[in-house]
Amino acid sequence: MTKRMLFCLLGVWLVVSSVFAQETNTQAPNSPENNTNSGKNSIKDMFNFDWKKQPIVADGAYTKVIEKERIALPQPHIREADVMWSKRIWRVIDMREKQNRQFMAEEKNFVEVLLDIVAQQPDVQLFYDDGFKEPLTRNALYQRLETSDTVEVYNFETGEIDLQKINNEPNFEDVRQVRIKEDWIFDSARSVMDPRIIALAVVRDVIDPDTDIIRGQEVLFWVPYAQIRPYLAKYDSYNPYNDSLHLSWADILDMRFFASYIMKESNPQDKRISEYASGRDALLESERIKEELLKYESYLWSY
């Protein structure tokens, strides 16, 4: 075999091998099919908060590791036979109140923490209602948060003005309230009144775009507290008194470091307080229910 034949065979082999390599990798590395995190294809890309970015150099005199290693302490077990008395309550946390200012912190506020948990943890379930009967998907939640504007665009081909719809990033400025569904239980085995949070809801003000007047409120989603409590323990809350004292969002809710008012108690007609009282009377009714809850335990003791 001459050298010319050897070179010819080598050239044919190189051509065949290159064609085979192109056929086995027909998709470009940066194509949407290969890049699953491009755009909004991934739920994790829906909420990119600035506080999640890591500093380039060390920002602090010491390394903080408690936030990553902390776990939620298990709550005491309650047997049904030990439940002497219980009452279901719905309350509202208005994040604009002074005592609730950590809920609307500039970085890592409560709404952003909840949405980050929802985006990062697929095992957390979302619902339209507080009875956990109508599930809510992640994409449906993002569509509820997403806003759009209509702008005028000049069309160079037709010479006319066309209306174009532009989708904006989610805006959380109108989210000002958090609703809590909870059970107040008197455990006879421990002789304590034990309030247990059952679910949380994020509430947004519905504002008229023409008049900027609040037309009502919209519940974005309900989430079971038992599912998000282990993850809330991983997020620090703002402490206005001591930066070295780490309080997680699970601590804030479990120890009830917030101000709130009662909007409904369990009743046969399933009515809210606002449906049978208004103004000052509604406030007094909320305080009456709160006082009964706090005094029930003391009424059981005799000295």
C-alpha cells in the first residue's frame, strides 16, 4: 500500500468521524432545549432577589453559619384525647404597623422569603383556599404576580401606532398583609393553651390603575405552615435590638413576635367580623374574642 492510499484513507476517516460527531450533537449548547434554566422555564428563575447574591469578599468580622445549620425545633405532640377545648381563629398581620416592621424590611422581608421557599422547595404545596381543597400551581402564581403595561410603538412598515403589551417583573409593594389561620387548643395533658398556626396567606391590595384607589384585596396563595416551618428556620429575620441575636422567621411566628387583629372566629354562618360589624364595633369585637382566648386558661385554675 502506497503512502498516497494511506493519506486518502486517513482523510476519509476524519470526514466520517466529524460528520458522526455533528449528528450526535445536533443541538447547540446554548439552545433552549439544552438550557433548562433559560428565561422563565425554571421556577427558580422567577424570583431572583438581590439579597441572595453572595459578597465577593468577607462582609463581617466573623463567619455566620447559624442560618445554614439551624433547624426548626419539633412542636409538642397533641393527642386528640387531651384536647379539652379548641377554637379556630383567622387573624391579619398588617405589615405597615410599627411592631411588624421586620415583615417589610428592605432585604429579606417576609413575602420575599415565602416566595423564595416556594421557588426553591417543590414539596411545598400552594392552594387557592384555606381549606386546602383547590391546589395552585407555581406558574399560576407567577401569572397572578406578573403585571403588564400597554405602550405605543411606531410601526415603520405601516406608518401607524401599534399597541404592544409589555410584561413587568413581579412587584411586591402592594402586598401589605399576611393572614393566619390557627387553632387555639387547651392541652389537658400539659395544662397549657397552645396556639398552633395551620396556614399562611399573602394578601395584595387591588389598586385601580386609573384612580390609584384601593378597590379591595386579593389573596395570592395559601400555604400549610407545617410544610414551610422547617424552611423558615433557615432564614434570619431583622432584629432591631441586637444583630448578633439570630431570630428566624419560624421563631417570630412561633413566639408570636408580631401585632395582629382577629378577622374571624369559627361560627355556623362562617361570617367575618366585617360582615356583622364595622368601624369601632368591629375593633371591639376583635378585642373581645382575643380577651376570651387569653382568659380561658386562667378561668380553669383555682387558688
